[in-house]
Amino acid sequence: MTGRTSPIASAVPGRIRVRHPLLRRTNRFQEALGRLEALDTVRVTESNPAVGSVLLSYDPAVVTPEDARSQVEALLSAVLHPAEAPPPDAPAPVAEGKPAAPELKWRINRAAKIGMMGSMAATLAALGVGKRVHAGFGTLFVAFMLVHMTVQRKRLFQ
């Protein structure tokens, strides 16, 4: 699995923890879980689709940790990165005229909220420094607020 991070979060003899963001998608999680349960050497101990995590256990006397790890990695590679799909690091293509993906909106909105909090704190701190510094940080706060309101415009103007 060159160029990609391993879905195996931790591994000790007898136990493998799998965690990957793509497993948060229900269809991929169900497919991965079904394939993992079909392995005769590995048993699914617990799973959590909300975080994309599966805990596997196996008998290290029957299968070596390296073999168990390679079986799980090969199986998950087929589920997480099928040949017809673009690599996970490639951005999803957005057609012109269509709104940005929800994930991009969430990232922008999160950055705007953090910017608003930071600039508000700086605005208050700048009260002791001078009016121009205070006004500059206040302007920055308004800019972040406008970004936030643009992202949330549908909710604001219902």
C-alpha cells in the first residue's frame, strides 16, 4: 500500500485495530465488515461505524501477526481503494456552477468561527494598545463574520 496510510491503527499479537475515515461511510463499512467476518483466521470483536473503527482478534498460535496483518491490509485495500475510484488524496471534482461539497463548507465555516473568536479576543486585548489596532482587529472580526454568514446564508434567511 504505497503512498497511502495503513488502515491498521494498532496491532499486537492476537489483536488488530482498524480505523480509517472512509469506513465512516455506511456502505464501505458494511462491505469491509462483511469481508472481515468472512476471514476464517480473524474474528471481529467490536465495531463502531461512527468512527470507522473495527477491533479484530485472532489466535497468534494459528496465524502469525505478520500474516494476519497482511490479510487484513489486502482485504481493506480492495474495499477502501477500488481500482475505478480516484485516489483518496485527490480532491473530488466539482462541476462549474454547482455549490461546493458540504465538507468544504464545514471547513471554511470552522476556520471562520476560529477566526472570529481569535479576532474578538485580539480586539479586546487591543483596547489597551490603541484605537487603530482595536479597529483593525474589529474589521478582521467583521470579515470572518461575513464569511460565516455567507456559508450559513440558507439557515439565516429562511
